[in-house]
Amino acid sequence: MSEEYTYDLVVVGGGPAGSSAAFAAAKKGIKVALIEKENSIAETVRTSGVTWIQNIKEFGIPDDCFNPIKNFSFCSPNNEVTISDVIPRAAVLDVRKTYRWLANEAEKAGANIFVKTNIKNIIKNENGDIVGVKGIGANGEIIFHSKVVIDATGFPSTICKAMGFAPQWERFGAGAEYEMKGENIDSETWWLMVGQQYSPAGYAWIFPLGDNIVRIGVGVGKPESNVDPTQRLKEIIEKKLGPIKKLGELKEIEFHYGLIPNDGLSRKTVFNNMILVGDSAGQANPLVLEGIRYAIKFGRVAGKVSAEAIKSGNTDEKSLYPYEENWRKEIESKINSAGKVQDRWIGLSDEEWDRELDIIKELKPEEFIDFIKADFGLSNMIKLATHHPKLAVRQLFNLVKGKK
Ligand SMILES: Cc1cc2nc3c(=O)[nH]c(=O)nc-3n(C[C@H](O)[C@H](O)[C@H](O)COP(=O)(O)OP(=O)(O)OC[C@H]3O[C@@H](n4cnc5c(N)ncnc54)[C@H](O)[C@@H]3O)c2cc1C
């Protein structure tokens, strides 16, 4: 006998996108199931967890969930720059604590959480529209009927693919990371390391978590490079390349590995009775491939729009479209601009990276943050492209604006 449930909304995937969607929808008073295949929320960590304090505050994430970052250091084979701010604007999240807090907020708002429940298939009605999902739960086959399904399964996009709405991602980032205890960790400073020896198409990083703990990782763009990020990570740690040697003796705590889409905003994200959000929608800033804040922000929008459509009795594509309209208006042009900078960065030689760091050196902390966040508002881009005292910076921002 299979277990069978009926909900207004089923959210598949208990990552930041799914938990945020379930929270926003449950707050509107509808019946919500949040489904996660692992034994607990955030059992496996697949992210480095860097985000921005402004967003953390906006989401209400508690202070004990992150380590604040004030200084931003970059190194290339023969250059180095540190941009120091007066206040911390970035943060490294305690990923488990944060993701569990997000899921807990959803549960407090009334959502039912099902862990150990791996959704493998969809249920369609006579028109071919989705009306539920099924998979394997803790006690065998499990079936969920629902008016709307949100695909928040991340990179695999299980529901979207089962519906035949999109193929596998062609371009993506693969990242490997060790969480390690060190001897000499500056907890306020992150490092981004660029150049062939770190990653031929991507970058390496050191992100401190406080308490002498760091995440050291390597990200590699696929299909641009066939380098295995895990192998490269082991090599750079063994050789104690660049700033890694400053960290002293390192002891492994945990290994993380993950994939993130890098196909731009190529997917349609609303269909009859269905929404895609977070990585399954490809919503990531391509400059550094960060997607957590978009997953939370647009997860909440997806949950709210779904609940409103369900309450109105109409959950067709048009009724769910305000969600797509919302996120496209907010990030589409920024992500397209960031894609141009990413294209430039992915092809740089070591010497060109050395020179690129000279340009980054000229940025004030707030200009740097806007840049790395891909927060390319038209008015500040025009200002920087026209009036920045340094020609090279003006050229960089002209590229962002779309001029050669
Ligand atoms: C190596 C690496 C480093 C990164 N670093 C950063 C960073 O520093 N900052 C940043 O902002 N972003 C970073 N990202 C990107 C960020 O992790 C993602 O953008 C973000 O996790 C997207 O959230 P999500 O909820 O859409 O997907 P996910 O976090 O992937 O969550 C999806 C959830 O769905 C569950 N699931 C999947 N399939 C099923 C199924 N069939 N049934 C039930 N449950 C299922 C999974 O177990 C998972 O819990 C990084 C990514 C990688 C790979």
C-alpha cells in the first residue's frame, strides 16, 4: 500500500528556495508540503555559503547563522589586492544552521515537512498538466496530489525534466571544498584566487567561518575546462599555494561538492500548475556563481504567487506569471550584464589576470561590492563608465553596459 496525501501546494526540494517558498505559501493559509529526499534538511552541504549582510537582514536570518566579512582579497599569480571596508557587508553562512532555520520558519508557518522522501515522478491530468508527484518515502511508495507543484530540486531540476520542459544544463560550474580547521585564520577576510594554477576556468577561494575554521575550495567552469575540481583542490592545499600557506597547519572537518547551472536565464519558469525556482530556474549571479539570496528571495515570491493563484481557483500559467515577471524585472538585465564580465574573465591568461587585479584595485569598497554582486543599476553603471577617474575602470563598466 502506498501512502497518499492531498495538499494545495507541494514544494519539492528542501534547500533555500524550497523552504522559502513553503514559508511564504503557508503564511497565506494554504496547505503546504515541503519534500526533501535526504534524512534531514541540509544533511549534505553543496555550497560555500557566501552572501550579503543586507540580504541576511532583509530575510530575518539570525545573527548566529553567519560570520561577517569586511576585507576582500584577491590574488593572481603575480598580483594581490585587498579592498578593506569600514563595516562588514559580506558574510559566510553556517549553511546547516541557516537552511534549517529557513525550513523551521516554513514549519512554524504551518507547512508539513517530509524528509527521506525522494520524488522520482510526476502525476498529470488529462490535459498533460501536473497535478501531483510521487516517489519513495520512509515507508515505501508515496503520492502527493496538489494544485501547484514548485520544483526547487536545484541543479537536477527533477520535476521540470520529468515534465519534459527543459534538457540538462549545458554550461555549469563544478565546485569542491574542504571545511578545515587552521592555525592562523583572519576571520574578517576572504580570498578569491585566480589564474591557471588555481582554476583554468573559474576561481579558488578561502572563506572564513570564525573560530579558526575556513572553507577552501575550487570551482571549474564546464564544459570550458575538464579539470576535476576535487583533484585540483587537493593539489593546491598540498602545495600550500598563495594565501593557503598563511593558514598554517590545516585539518579536514568536512568535504563538500556541488554543481551549479551557468546557462543564464535560459528557462521558462512558469507552466500550468507549476513553478521553477532557485537553481532549477538557473537563478544565480554568474560572476561568482552565487544563488542563495536569489533562491530565498524568489522562493518567497513563488510561494506567495502560488498561494494567491490557489486561493483564486485558477493556477494556470497566466495566473502564476506574476512570479516570472517579478524575478525577471529584478535580475534579468543584471545577470545578462554579469554574463558579459564572466565571458571576459573565463578567457583570461595569468598575465591578463595580473592586469585585471590592477583594475579591481581602483574600486572603492562599495563599487567593488556592487560589481561582485552584479548589482548593475543603470544609473550607477553610467556614472562609473563615464566619470570614474581611471580609464581601465571606465572600460570595464562600459563592457557591463554593453559597449566594447
Ligand atoms: C561548490 C558551490 C559553491 C557555491 N557557493 C555559493 C556561495 O558561496 N554563495 C551563494 O550564494 N551560492 C553559492 N552556490 C550556489 C548555491 O548553492 C545555490 O544557488 C543554491 O543552493 C540554490 O538553492 P536551491 O534551493 O535552488 O537548491 P539546492 O540548495 O540544491 O537545494 C535543493 C534541495 O532539493 C533536494 N532534492 C533534490 N532532488 C530531490 C528530489 N527528487 N526529491 C526530494 N528532494 C530533492 C536536495 O536534496 C536539496 O536539499 C554554490 C554552489 C556550488 C555548487
